[in-house]
Amino acid sequence: MSTETIVLTGATGFCGFAILQEALQYDYNIRIVVRSAAKADILRNNPCFKSLTRGTPRYSFHIVPDLGVEGALDEVTAGAQYMIHTASPLPFSNVNLSHEEQRQQIIDPAVNNTIGALQSAKKSGSVKRVVITSSCAVFIRPELLGGPEDVPVVVTEDTINSELPPPYANNLVAYVASKVSAFLQSKQWMADNKPGFDVVNVCPTFVQGRNELATSPADLMNTSNALLLRMVLGLAPKDSPAEYASVVHIEDVAAIHIAALNKDRIPAGDYMFGQEVRWNDINTITKEMFPEQVAQGLLPCTSNVPTKSVVCSKEKTERTFDVELKGFG
């Protein structure tokens, strides 16, 4: 058991809170970075957080309104051994953004927050590993997302996208561009600065699972769970284009982030993972698990979304972390 200190950003997000839950089950001191006192209260009042924090507190809250400000994390990172940087803008809002708004609200924060985190880790002189929540989008070529694939394609960590230039067709494309840019620029920063720590990039596919922070259906739809919910709720548009389908359980995402702190066992590098599924299988699984709700029309399961033959490899991650990813359903 460790008594070392983790700095965690993004703990009020879907993945970030799951990572916090996982970390609290170990003997780490955790410095939780939040944007406001109100955000801290959301966590303090959460039943899961309360159940995991009985007894002597091993956590503290640190208010940092804007991670993109130079030196924003300097104070909270001083003396820490690890940083898990998961804070990043997400594309699941239905708000249409202009190209300039996409840059300001999605692209720039993703890049600036990541580089700022690395800079603060270097200034600390104590951090020995930074774990960054990245995305499988870093490795999936844009042309694979744009049209049907009849020939199976296996995506691995060996093929990294180049920067995706604007304009972006929608917020999701801007999100992909933000993750690619943050990934590439952080790699360049590491090469240029040669800090005394290394980096693990955790690159999951679509993250699914219980959202312990959700208090309304809208909260669920503002995460990647929306991709499954649209199927069971019959909300996917008619004639939806084929999409690649690879999902990962939120518990696997959290466990891999914490396991990645172990420098003796896990080499620095990039780790993509997910389980292959067929979108329309979601309807079948739901009908088997919730027959009454389906019969009542609460879960109509009427959406039809074809699946592309694009598979995101999990081989490197399962081998290195010595894990078997959870199945779907």
C-alpha cells in the first residue's frame, strides 16, 4: 500500500469521478482539483464519495478556476509524486458552436490544460509520473469515421493522427481534433523539456457504465453513455450512418488509470483499449435484461445503427496491465 500523493484533475467528470473512487480504495493521499467550492460540494455530498471517505481523510480539495492559466497547478502539485490529468472539454452537449467557439471552448482548453499540467509537474521536482486521459481518437484515421468499411480494419497504437485543421463539421470532430492536438503537443513538450517524470496516455474507446454523479437523465446524456442510451430509447436518427463500435467499461478505465501509476510494472507509453460490439446488439441485450421495461415502451429499442468493421486493438493494454476487459452486457 502506498502513502504517496496523487494530484487529480477532472474529478467532477464521468471518468474523473470513477478514477477518484478507485484511488480512494488505496492508501494514496489525493489532492482533488476542482474549479469552485460548489464543485467540491458536489463531491462531498455524493453518497459514493461519502462511503469511501469514512475515517481519517486522505484527500483535500484545491480550487483552481482555470487550468489553462500559467502556473495554475504549481501550488497543488508541489511535493506530489503523481498526477492524473483527466480534465478536458467533452462534445456531448447539443449546443451548436461556431468555429471560433469550438477553438475557444474545446481545442484551446484541451491543449493548454495538458501542457499546463506538465509544466507544473516539472516545477514540482517531485512528480515521477503523469497519467493523462486521452482517447482512441488519437489513432483512428479520419477517413475511417467518414464512410462505411467493408474490409475489417484493426486500429493500433502504431498509427497516430496528424493535427486536424479547422473548420470542424461539428463539436465531435472538434473534440477529436482537441485530443489529437493535446496528445501531439504533449509529446513534443516532453521531448523538448526532458522532465524528471514520464507519461502514460490512457486512450479508451467509448466509455460506458454507471455514472455515480448523475442526478437526472440529462446528466447521463452528457456523457458517452448517450451513445448506448440513444439505441435503447429509440433516439438514433433514421438511416443513421454506419459507425465503428468499440466500448469500454468505466470500471476498467478507472482501474487502468490507477494501475498506470506503478512505474515498476507499467512502462510509459500509450495504451488504447475497448471491447468490440455491434450497435444493434444493444437492443437485443436490453430486451433480455429489461423485458418488462421494453414491453411497457419505456425502452423501445427501435434504433437501427449499422456497425463498421473497425476494431480498436486492446491487445497491448491487456498484455501490459495483465487484465481482461469486462464484457458488454
